[in-house]
Amino acid sequence: MRQIISRDEKDRKVRRNQLIIGIILIGIMTFGTVGYAFSDRSDGNSEKIEYNGIEFAKDGSDYWNFALNGNNFITKYNPKEVENITFSSYLSINSYTNKPLYLVSDFNEPNYEISRNLNPFVLRMQNSCISGDNCTGNLPVKNCSEDNVIIIKETNNESQKEKIYQQENCAFITASSENQTRYVDAFLFKILGI
């Protein structure tokens, strides 16, 4: 059997419960805000370098962020980490702007690095096959004289040199699987003029 409670007593209990819930919610909001303010997002934890007048910042992620000519870029390596990778090329970002870009590669990380940084500039990006290779599947066959193609290959053996070179409109990036993204970033810095 329940005890009979007056309306005033019932209203007091409801107000008290609402006050307790309100205080708890205010506490959660306050501690959440304070916790966010002191989290790892502070500027003291970011790593920054300057290279050729461009600021590269690494903030808790494994990627370097930088802005160039009003465009944002994200790379795994910064230019200082790939300075020893040199190659000559007349290709620039303008070589790819508003034109289709074809990739010949079976490697996810280097493909993603190219896609993430060049996709805003190119008309479209598509996997393809280069003429003269054994093409499998339904990939379009492209050639270096007519199409912009980036070919990423793994070195076949330890005696094969890691390198980047250009042949007509094709950029060839040949590196071991663990260095492919480094070589892709060196290629990106070169065509961006960094």
C-alpha cells in the first residue's frame, strides 16, 4: 500500500529531482568542455616545419598538412624526408589540371596518396593498363604519347634501383613496397613546385 502524498510534497519531489538532473547535466557539460580544452588538440603537441616558405604541420596524425596557392594537401612525408629522391621532369600540376589521369598500380596506399592530392585538379581519375603490358580485366589501355598516366611498380629485385622517371606523358615510380609512398610524395612535391 502506498502512502498518500500531498500535492505540495509531490511538487517538491519533482522539483528536487529536476534540480538534481540539471546539476548533473551541467557538470557533464562543464567537464566535457574542460576535457576537450586540455585534450591532445593543443598546439604544443603539433610538429611544424617550414620548407621553401611553406609551413607543414603534423598534428597527432601521421600525415603532414600544408596549403599551397589556396589548396590544401595532405602527405605522409614532408619534403625534408624525401630530399634525397631526385628526378628531372617537365611535368607540373598544370599538366594534370582538368585532364583525365590514369593510374597503373596495384598498391592501395600510394594510389590513395595520389588520389587525395590530385583529385581536386584532374577531370577524373581511373585505374588503367599501359599498352605493351599484359592487361587483365576490363581496364582501359592507355599510352604515354596521348594520356596522362602514373605507373607505380615494385622493384623486382634488390639490384633494381628505386627511381622516378618520365617518358612522354607517363611518370614511372619504381620503388620497394615500403618506399612507394615516399617516392609518390617526392613526385607530388616536384609537380607542385616545392
